[in-house]
Amino acid sequence: MTTSASRTTDTAVAAGARRAEGVGRLSLTRLISYAVLLVVALAILFPLAYAVLGGFKTNGQLAADPGSILPKEWVFTNYTDVLFGEYAPTFWRQALNSVIVAGVAVVLVVALASGAAYVFAREKFRGREALYLLFVFGLLFPLAVAILPLYILVRQLGLSANLLGVALPLAAFQLPLTIVILRPFFRSIPVELEDAARIDGCGTFGFFWRILLPLARPALATVSVLAIVTTWNAFFLPLVILNGAEQWTLPLGVMNFSTEYSSDKARVMAYTVVTIIPAIIFYAFAERHIVSGLTSGSVKG
């Protein structure tokens, strides 16, 4: 009896020791993970914070003490001049151009890619995988490689010096990635759900429009944000297609502003920061849907 009790005690002690060792190892792993994430976060946020705060400085402060973070004297005119002052008309015009390009491209990407992804995911036909593989190969084809034939094509279509000449190619080059993201999500929708919809009189398009797209809202939010960020930051294609400051988008405006006012470092920082604020705001509002779209790939019932 005593021997059994001692064995039970030894087993419990050993199990406790193993659990303590596992918890200690887990805590150490978590601590290292947090440290790595902190370093990455600082590496990303420090340049942004430096630019934001640098916009509140004078050029004298930047030249005298470039390593300081906080301004010794806060100057708000750098930002107000961009938003409401002498640079405001050009800035808002270029912001509107960016919104138009991003809006047209995102609508086309989501509409066309969701339809194509639905066909690749739910319909069976000969050559489906080969055709899907063709879209996958599109991921390996950068826009810069096709810039010359793309420019010739846009000019032949009469879209040179036109915002559509930028939005349409950007949408086309976003299609492969969007289809690759949406197809697994669409395939994860249970077939029983589609059968039940058909029994209730729902056709193919009805199931796609009324059931599949609402269920795929997180995935659609993910691809929408990716498309918006890509089109908002597009530089090379607008540089080739568009003519003049009235047609430029914000990345081209930043380039022109930083060249024209290269000696005014503080104002250049302010102008650059203001141009990225819309994308940051949109990402902040859509972040929950982005994470959900990347982590959820099935419908749970």
C-alpha cells in the first residue's frame, strides 16, 4: 500500500516537473517571439514616426539635430500648407486621381476575379486546371517587363494620358493574385449548401450572388485591400502613361514635390506623410476582415 502511494506521488511529481519544464520552455519561446515582433515593429514604425514628427519641424531643426525625434518647436504650417494652403489644389487633384484609379481598379479586380475564381472552384470542365495554371503563371510576370508593349497597347486604345489607361492594366495585373486567394475560399464552401440552394430554386448566379459572395466577405475584403494598396502605390505605370501634374497620382506628386522642394526637407516629409494617410486609414478599418480572410478558409456550421 505504501509502495503504491509512493509510486503515485513520484509519478505526480515527475508529471509536475515535466509540465513546469514545458511551461518554462513555452514562456521562453513566447518571450523570444515577442522580442522579435517588437524589433520588427520598431523597424517598421520608426521611419514612419520620424517622418510624421519631422513634418512638424523646421529645416533648421532637421539640419542642426537630425537624430532627435520630437520637435523642439512644433511647426504646423508644413501640414496646413499641403492640405489647405498653396499646395492644396495640386495635392487634392492628385489625391482625386489616385482615388479614381484605385476605385476603378478595385471594382474591376473584385468583380472579374470573384467570377473567375467561382468558375475555377465550383465548375468542372476540361482544361480547368491548365487555364488556372495560366493565371498562376501571371504571378511571375512583373508589370515592368511588359511596360513597352503595354504602353503601345494603351496608346492604340486611345487611353494614353488617361486615368483609365492606368487603372485597367493595374486591374489586369492584380487578377492572378486575387484569383489565387479567392479560389480556395470558394472551394471550401460545402457542396451541401449549394445543393440546398438549388432545391430552393436558386440558380448558379443566384447562389454566387446571394450566398457565396456574402460568405466570402472576409476574403473579398482581403483582396480589396491588397488591390487598393498596390494601385495606390503604383508609380512606374502612371509615370509612363500620364502627362502633367493635373493627371498625376499621389506617388508621382510626391516625386515631383520632393524634387521641386528638395531643400525644404520638413515640408517634403509632411507632403509624403499626408499621401499615405488614406491607405493607412482604410487598412485600419479593414484589418479585422483581412485577418479573418487570411485565417478562415471554410464555413463552420
